[in-house]
Amino acid sequence: MTALWAITRNTLLMLLRRRAPLALAMLVLLGAPFLGLAILEGDNTLAGLMRLTISYNLTVFSAALVMLTIYASCTCLDSEFSEKQIYLLDVKPVPRWIVLAGKAAGVLILNAWLLLVGGVILYGILMYQAKPVKGRPEQLSDAYQQILVSRQSYRPDLPNLRDEVQREQKRLIQEKRIDPTEWDQQRLQQQIAMALDKKLLPIPFQGNRKFIFHGLPTENDSVSGVTLRYKLYGEREGESVEWLQTMWLVHDPSTAMVHQIQLVAKRGTTREIQIPASVISKEGTVEVTLVNLTGPEEGKPAAKINIPLSDGLELLVPNGSFELNLFKAMSLMWIRLAMLATIGIFANAFLRGRVAAFLLIGLAISGMVHSTVKSALIPPRTMINAKTQDTADDTVRNLGAAFLDMLPDFSDTDPLPDLSVGRLIRWSKIFHRMIMDMLCRGGVFVLFGLWAYRVREVGLPIYE
């Protein structure tokens, strides 16, 4: 352990002596937040300004630290050879794996320290923006309810699509779009259910749709408040409707208590409604009913409201503090940097520094576009469009998805979607990313790098 700490300390000192890249990173971490404080305006609301501040700072921090990590991890070992310090280090009575472990630990500690600095600065700016100012008490309250909070998300139970699947199956057979004798019935119904699940759930004028949430904390658990977060779309004769009139009925299934809210919502925008925690039943259940009140207008018929099944509706319940949630967000960013640092250092054991840097840049780019590329190359099935079951197409899809899943996906370690709306970042997500990114993806390079560095010749013999 003494040798490991000595190499880690020397690596940190070596990186700190390289003033140009470190000064550039510190300039970004220190200067960008205050620049954003001066230029960011938001949507004239305090919550919108804070959301924009979080998005701006996390994006800048991530880009700057990724570049610094690529530089540090691909030069800290390569410079030992170029500066011929490896000849003094290699003769020390320590295993070679300690050299690589010490280099990796040094880069990881540097990243943790820089993320700590960036997180403290971001938290200070948010607290400065939230300072009490006359004339905006409602906006300050909204900011603490929507941004400076940690809220656990609960999704409704998906509606039973069995009847819809059977009707869709009959329609496809009548239109001779599928041959039922060439399809496995269970597989056919699964494909139709997947296609229907991707569609929007329609609600006709004066119609309603009930959603049930399970597993919520009960009133005995000291729940301070519940937020209903939703996003709606609407259409009338094939044309989009900009403003939608709705009524929400939130009630406890075990009592007659009903909380009624009538609102006008703009299509495609995410809105939040504060509802009392008393509507949660003793079993932790809440029923929410959406009523469509968007009637005829200017000679046109009534509108139909569409709500996305996957992300159109959720309940948010306070759970934990914003400070802890911010720490989890920084932890997710550190896991991303730790994966890149591990791959870069251990790849540098058998690759030149420039080649290892090129590898890391490719992984970083693939991580940023992973979800886009995957949805473009392997798009989800939107509807049954073949008369017979194509097993070859399914095989190609599965192989392509498996190959893409081997590459990192930065959207999985991006804390911005949760932190910017005050949604709780789960510890399980952090532990899962540590296993997948650091142990699995980084572990492959660790094993191969340790083997390559153990058998590597430090220098060629010179014969006179």
C-alpha cells in the first residue's frame, strides 16, 4: 500500500505540474458558471432560470473534464517512457500492476477533486439565485418545489391492451396484411402490443381515462406533498391543437375524497400540479382521472387528447434532500470519467499515447451519440408490416443491439434529466453504472493491460 500511495501521489504531482491543461480545466470550472450567471435568462421564472443554470453548468463541466481525462490518462504513463523515468520505476521491488493502479488512482482522485469544486460552485450559484427577493415569493416556492428538491418518481400502471391487441389483430387479418398461419400467435400478439404501446393513448371529447399509481408512501410516512407531472398532445381533424382544456380528478380509492383541478395546458409542454398528500390511500395507491374538455371551436369538431404511455404522466413525491441528489449527480459524472480514465491508462500499457487518446475520443463520441445511432440503425417496430414472421430480421436486430450495447452510453450516466427537474437519482442506478461501466467495460482493458504490461519490455538491450 505504501508503494501504491507513492505512485498515486507522484502521478498527482506530475499532473499538477502540467499547468496548461489543468489551468484550462480550472478556468472552465471557475469561469463558466459565473459567465452563465451573467448571460443566462431562462423563461422569466426562477425555476426556469435554475433549470437552465443546471443544464448549462453540467454540460460545460462534463465536456471539460472528459477532455482533461483523455489527456491525463493517455500521457501519465506515456510520459514515463518519453522522459525515461520508467527505468528508475521499473527496478523498484514492487509488482508492475501497482504502477498502473497508482496511475489510475491519481487520475481518479484528480477528477473527484475537480468535480467537488464544480459541484460546490454550482450549489453556491443556485443558492444565490434562490435568495429571498421581494416580489417573487411564489417563484421562490416553485423553485424549491420543482428544482431544489429530491422527488421519487412513480409511473402509472399501463392500461390493459388485451382488447386493443385482439381488435388490431382482427383488423390486420381482414386487411390481409398478415397471414395468421405463418405467425406464432403469442409472438404476433407481442408484436402488436409493442406497436400499440408506442402509440399515444387517445381520449375523446368529454371522455376520460383512469390511471392508477401503486407503491406510494402513505400519509403515515410524513409525506409533505405530491406533484402530478404530465405532458399532453391534441389534434382536431388531423391538425394539432395548441391549447387543451382538461380536468384532473385525483382521489383516494378507499374514500370518497376527490381533488378536482381544471386547467388549460399547451400541447407538448410539461406541467406540474401540486396535490395534497391526503389523497394517498392507506395502501399507498392513488387514482388519477383525466377528462377531456376541449370542445368544438370555429365550426370544427371537438379535439382528441393524446397522452404518451411511456413518459406522459408521473407522480413525484419528496424523498431526500437536494444536496444529496447533487452529490449523486456528481457521482454519476465521476463514473463516466473513471471509465474513460481506466480504459485510457490500461490501454496505454500496450498502445502509444496518441493511439490510446484516439481510442478514448472514439468512445466518448460513441457514448454521446449511442442512443441516437441505436434508434436510427435498429428502430423499434411501429406496426406489423410483413405477412410472415421474419426470423432473420429479428436475428440481425438482436446482434446489432448486442454490439451497440457493448459500447458506452453516456445517456445512462447523464444526471441532467433528473437533476434539472428535481427527480431523485437512485443509488441502484449508480451501483448499476459502476458495475457496467467500470467493472465490465473498464475491466476488459484492465485485464488485457495488466497482462500486456507484465510481459512488456521496458527498453531494448544495447550491444556494444
